[in-house]
Amino acid sequence: MWELKGPRPVKLIIGILAADENCLSAAVEAIEAEF
């Protein structure tokens, strides 16, 4: 894992889900939809 420079829960969630490529793909789609 990497150090977070501030309260970035989205990046923390991505870091956790990155262990599972299927979850990572779903997370990327969800985040792109939000922004």
C-alpha cells in the first residue's frame, strides 16, 4: 500500500479493491460515473 497525503477515502477504497481485479474494474466504472 502507499501513504495517503490526506483524507481520500475514494483512493483508500480503490487501494483495497485493487487486490481483486474484478472489483477494481467495477470501482473504476463507478468512480467515472460519479465524476
